[in-house]
Amino acid sequence: MVNEKEWTLKRDAGDAQIWRKTLPGMWAWLFQRVSAILILLFLTLHFFLPYRRPLQFLLLLVVAFHAALGIRVFLIDLGASVKSQKILFIVFLLLAAFGLFFVWNYLPLGG
Amino acid sequence: MVYTFKIFRFDPKKDTRPYEQEFLVDLGDEEKITVLDALFKIHQSQDKTLSFRYCCRLAMCGSCALVINGREGLACKTLVKDLDSGPISLKPLNHIPIIKDLTVDLKSLINRLKKIEPYFIPRTPSVEPAKIKPTSKERQTIGLNTECIACGSCVSACTMMHWNPDYIGPMGLNRAFCLIVDSRDLTDKRLERVADENGIYRCHMEFNCTDVCPKHLSPTRGIHYLKRQIFWQEMKNLNPFRRGRNR
């Protein structure tokens, strides 16, 4: 063998085709992991800059999406049909958006 | 009609690195031309060194599983006309060692299956065929998950395979699920064998396996069923008032 190394392909994150083929289940997984990291970041910033409205909004945004997608995971863990996972993704994204709108506009947040 | 195929090429005996080769193929106006038909044409008329696997040509055996335009699928079942316009990219399955071009070494898939003893071991020997009612709860729980053709598409699509090469994978766990739910199966330790970081807990519910399965099965469904089984078993073990609990 010219090449003694064993060659194994992996899904290429730099390939636009892979991203075009990515479906809701994978997006839900990705959004939840990314939102977890962003929560840590925005929460840390929030401790040092507590009364910045844009920062409060961003923190609320990522918490809303992380919580909504977490509930989706919880429902599937409890036995919700896997056939519903795509619909649950869309429904919970919409619920997160609605929750965010409601909390931001109607709850007194000390702004 | 002329189609452009960009095919992954790599011969470990000659090439130092993989490369992509472009082929122009006139497939005519026939509507039911598959990717496998195109590969046959390329092999016959343009490059006899192109290596790919096939067998039944009917989407029954799973031999021709490839990554077609970034998505796993069976070459014999994928119609060329259903693909995006533009060059059609063909690559071998991910996470499985490559033998040559589009052919992968299935030993690694089989070794993952071996970890869970993927064969039925009867609890009670019998000379009579089993009578299984289609309406039985077990049969309905297993559902179509027994129809797995072991094509490896799910293993290729699962990104957890990338992070943990020791992960049993959706194919093996699906098989374990079918056997664990079957009360006729003897091996009581099967559930324990899959309940670790290389088993069911490596699944993070991306559903890639479910999306790409050519038989429309859901290994994720099976894996999450097993997670619930283990969870409730552990909850029962925590109950100090459970009868028969060893102290």
C-alpha cells in the first residue's frame, strides 16, 4: 500500500451540500447546543452589565429557544412518536417565539 | 440527457490522497434511470477501474449505499431525475474505512454488531415455528425495525460516530432493540451491554439515522425505548420498599 493509513470519510462541515440536506432533527440538536453556549456567554455578560436591554433580549432569546427545544427532547424521551419530531421542532420554535414576545412586551422586566 | 457525476476516487494501493473525478454520462430521456444505472454506464464505457458495490438492485440488500449529493441513500433506489440539478456528487459512506473508491470495508459495521450479539437466542427451545400474533404488544412495539437491511446509511449519517469510533451505532442499537423487546430472546444481559457511553447514551437525538434510512425505519425510536427501559429499571432499583431487593 502506498498509503498505510486507513481512510475514513466524515461529514464535511465545510460542504454547503451537507448543510442544504440538513433536516429539522439535526438543526434542533445544533440550536440547542449552540444556545447552551450562548446562555453561558450572555449570562456572564449580564452579571457585569445588568441593565443593558439588548443583552437582556439576547439572553431571553437563547433561553426561550433552549427551553423550548429541551421540552421537545423531554417529550420524545417520554415516548412521543418519533414521527412527530419535525412537527415538534416547528411547534416549539413558534412557542418559543411567542413566549419571547409575550415576556418581552408584557412582563415588567425592570427596563 | 447528459448528467455530470463527480465521483470520489481513491485507491490506497496507488494514491496518496483521495480526489474527485468528473464523468459526463448521457442517460437518455428515460425517467427511471437510477444512480446505479449511471455507475454501470460509467464503468462499462468510461472507466473500468471504478469500484462500487451492488447486489440485488432492488433496495433489498443495502449493498449499494452511498452518499449521494451529501445525503446517504441506495444507488439502486435513487432516481437521477429526483436529484438536484447540477453535478451529482457520489461519495462512499462516512465513518467506515474505504477499500477503494465507493467501496467501504463492512468489517467495521459487523464488528459493531458483534458487540451486541445480534442473533436470536431462544429462551425455550422448540421444534414448532413460533406463532406471533401481529396484534401482540411486543410485535407492535418492535414494528418495522426488524426490516433493517444493514446498509450502513444510518452509521454514515450519525455524527456521533465521528466523535466516538467505539460507539455501537444506530444499526447495532436498532438490532439490540429488536432482540431486547422480544421476550423469547434469552440474553438478559443485552440491555446492560448497551447501557453505557458507547451504547444508547451516545445517541443525542439528531434523527439523521431516521432521515436517511432507505427502509424508513427509526433507530432513534428503538434507542429511546431502551433508554426508557433502563431509566424505569433504575427507578425501581432505587425504591427501598421494592420486594426482593437485596440489601
